Amino acid sequence: MNNIYWDLIITFFKIGLFTLGGGYAMIPLIEEEVVNRHKWVTKDELLDLIAIAQSCPGVFAINISVFIGYKQNKVRGAIATAFGTALPSFLIILIIAAFFHQFEDNRVIAAMFRGIRPAVVALIAVPTFNLAKRARLNKYTLWIPIVSALVIWWLGFSPIWVIIIAGVGGYLYGVYSSHRNCHHGRTER
């Protein structure tokens, strides 16, 4: 097997193994390993891949790993990163399933899980804040995530429709910006 496949599997195995709190908590690890250490993608590309992975059906961690793997070595790279990401969770669940009945009423284990919860919230909050900064949110665009969250939470609107509307809105804004830039370029000449 080519060395790149092992690098992809091992890197995403480590990311999957040391991530508590799900896909969003793994963003700092992905950034460190994929952007800073291996330089497989840039920070801007990672931001775009995160947005795409969020809008695709399925598990965020697998989606983002597949996109990064595909960028590195097409389908084989995507398979390697997906395998590397999923393997730790599979092994941990297998171990827990084998021994859970021995620990389900243990007060120490229950207290450990209660202690982990605040750390998981922080692990999700920090990358969310960093993504907001990198997405260049300002006073003109800050309303978009706030309104989206309120529409989902308060009105019970489906997140799928919010994603579709945001995607169409982003596309139309891009077309409008492109069209506007073309007109400004012609009049300045």
C-alpha cells in the first residue's frame, strides 16, 4: 500500500480516537493535522470543506474526512480517511458493548460522564467561534446564523430547508457580486 494511504488512515484514526463530543469537536484536531502538519488543505479550503460536509447527509466526521481524502487521492484516499475516522469509534463501541453491563450502575462511571459534558461543550464552542471568525462574520452578516438558529429552534423549521435556502441565497449573492464586479470593471476602463 502506498505511504499516502497509511498517512491518511493513521492521521484520521488519531483524529477519530482523540475526539470527544462528535464531529465539531474534531475541527481543531483536523486543522492541526491536515492544515498545519501535513498541509493537505489550506485554512480556507478547510472552511469550505466544513461548510460542504455540514450540508451533506450523514455523519459530519465521515463527510469531512471523505472530502479531504478525495482531495488527496480520489476514491482510494476517501476510503482510507473514512476507514481511519470510523475505526476508533467502532472499536470503542465494541469494547463498551462487551463490558457495559458490568459498569452501567457504577456511580464513579456516571460521575465521569457528568464531568466530561462541560469539556465537550467547550470542545464544540471553541471551533465554532474560530469558524465564525474565519468566515469573516461582521455586523452585516452576523444576522444569518442567528436567524437560522432561531428559525430552527423557535419555529421548528427543518434544518434541511435552512441549508437549502442558505445555499440558494449564497449562490444568488455570488452571481449578483460577480455580475456587479463585471459591470464595475467595464465602466472603469
